[in-house]
Amino acid sequence: MTTAWKPTGTHSIPSLRWWIAGILFASTVINYVDRQTLSLLAPYLKLQYHWTNSDYANLVIGFRIAYSIGQTVFGRLMDRIGTRRGLTLTVAWYSIVSVATSMARGFYSFAGFRFLLGAGESANWPAATKAVSEWFPKRERALATAIFDSGSSIGGAIAPFIVLPIFFRWGWRPAFMIPGVLGFLWLIGWRWLYYPPEAHPRISQTELQMIVSDKLESDARPLRQTRTRWRDLMRLPQTWGAIIGRTFTDPVWFFVTDWFPIYLVAKGIELRSGLIAVWIPFIAADFGNLFGGGMSGYLIKRGWTLGWARKALVVFGGAGITLLIPTIFTTNLYVITLLFAVATFCYASFSTIANVLPSDLYHSDSVASVSGLGGTGAGIGTIVAFKLIGYFSDARRATATHAFDPIVIVAGLVPFLGMLLVLLLVRNTQATEDGLVRRI
């Protein structure tokens, strides 16, 4: 067993793995604050630059194209160069781009900066999923994943309170520039804190032994001794279950993050007075992340198998997201807020499990790759969804408060279909017996 080297006088940090979860959470918060800036300013930038909803959709699609490609590319890169170095490079990248967006002068320059931002931000989920697989035993992986994934909800919730006051006081250019600086501050903590557990100078021997023992139990590979290739991964139903888990749910979340302010305006709600509706669904999603991760771990402790503990939350989430649909019948701010909050709570429970599946199913050298494939699938689904959202919301503009009705109905039904497919595909097969995937 490899042990950590500790310089003379260096003291171990108790429960170091949870500090790792905390810094991954902070990375996700900053990631979302940066990306939310455009969606929060969209109602105002649309007026200034005379953009239609389709124009705005194309801007967001530029981000999603880069994000989709980057998830797979950077997922594989993380498996090759390691989490510490990989996240250092990508966070520095998107922080520079976020600051540089303040120099945009119109549609095409905004599109270029959003494309570059999407490429840099795409690495966060594959890298964080890989870090969780390196640092946490299986009984804790869902909760650790929930912690870092909840950063998206917290980032989305606090972004209005950072971005909009800057915008109303100094304009939109500082509103892009100032949040972009946060990534550089995060890098200082990341470079100091993160190493693989076997090489960390501040891990206790007890914690290291616990992590290594779980890996030896989980990573037993009776027939596999070489790195799994992409084409081998794509032949497995478990891989497609992991991909579908994100492809059929993430576009709904990105509809909330990127379109919700525009949706509220279409419902006749003024954004200043509707600020409560902008952030409460994000807070609900944060609780949903923690509920999904904590409940799954609780079920495992109660004797449930890993597979059923995960699938129970998938069923809960897929059914709950259908509560988006009743919002088409009301323009009441508080009813819309409540229904979106419950739906995003349920989405986040599902999302936590979708994000943890690669670390549940695959060995360390494939975790980020499969997570990246799931992210690419989600990105492609989001691109298609956003193109349709832009087209139909413009085409139905004359229906006033009902312009988004078909979009919201589909958003409520697609995750339910995804739930059914995950239940079908994520199971033990011959590949489990052959050591290609872990037993679930």
C-alpha cells in the first residue's frame, strides 16, 4: 500500500476528504456565478442590443456546444493528467474568459466569449466526479457528489445578489468582470489543499487506510488489466444509463438557469419584484442535492443494495419534476415559485444520482471519461432544447403569458422518460462479472 509522505512538523487535517468536498463545492459555486451572469442580464441586454429570443438562444447554444465537446475531451484529459493539474488549468481558463467578456461589443463577440467560457467550465463535473471517486468510499460518494453538485444551486441563488447590484450601479461590463475574479482566488486554496489521498501530506493514517481499503474492495478487476477504451465503454448498457441520466434531466435544469428570468417576464412578472422567484428554486435544488445524497447513503446503511438505494432517488426525482407542468395554468408569482421549487428539489435528487453513477459503476481510470460522456449527452440535449425554446417562444409571442406552455410541458415529461430508461439500463450484467463495471 502506498502511504502519504508527510514533511517533518506537518499535522494531519481531520476528515480531510470533507474539506476536499468543500473546495469542489466552492468551484461549482464560482462556475455557476460566472455562467449565470448572462442569463440574469439577458432581459436588459436584449433591449440594448435588440436581440430576439432566438438570438439569445443562439448565444447560449454557443456556450453549450463548447461545453458539450469539452465534457468528453476534458473528462478523458482528467483521467490522463489528474484532477489537481486539470482543474487548475481549466479554472484559470474560464476565469480569464469571464473577465474578458466585459470587452464584448455585440452579438458575435458575446458568442465568442460564451463559447470559450463553455469550453473552460465543462471540466468541472468530470473532474469533481473523479475527485469523489478518489477520496470517498461508496457509502459516502452520493453525499460528497451532492455537496459539490449543490454548488450549482447555491451559485445560481447568490448570483442575482452579486450580479444585479453591480449592474444597476455600474453597468453590465463590471457585472461580468468582478465575478470572474473569484476563480483566481479559488485557485490559491485548490493548489494548497488538493492532492490524491495516497500522496497527500496532511491526511491521517486512519483516513488513508479507510479510503485505500474501500478502493481495494471496489476496484478488484478479475479480468481487466488495461485502460478501458471509449468504444468498449460505449458498448455497455450501464454507460448509456449514465449518459441518459444526465441527457434527460440537465436540459430542464439549464432551462431554469438560463431562461427563468425571461420566462418570468413572459408571465408578466417584473424582474425586480420577482427576484424571490429567481433564487428560491435554486435554494430548493440545493436541499434536493443534499436530500438525494444523504437519503441514498442512509438507505445503504439500512441494508439496501447500492443499486436500489440509487434507483429509489431516481424514481422520486423523475416523478417530482412533472410538477413543472401545472405552472402553465397560473401567472401567480408565489404559485410558480412553489411549483418550480418542488420540481427543482426533485430534479436535484435525480441529478445527484446521475452524477454519482460513473463513480459507482466504473473503475478509477474511466470515471471522468464516462462522466464527460454524460455531460456531452446533456450538452447535446440542451442545445436541441434551447434551439426549440427560442423558436417556439418567439413563434408563440402573441399568446402572451402562455408563450412557454408547450416548452414547460415537455420539460416536465422528458425526465420521467429518463427515469424509466435509467431503471432499465443500470443493472448488473455479464460485464459486471467480467470486471468491466462494478457491481451495483
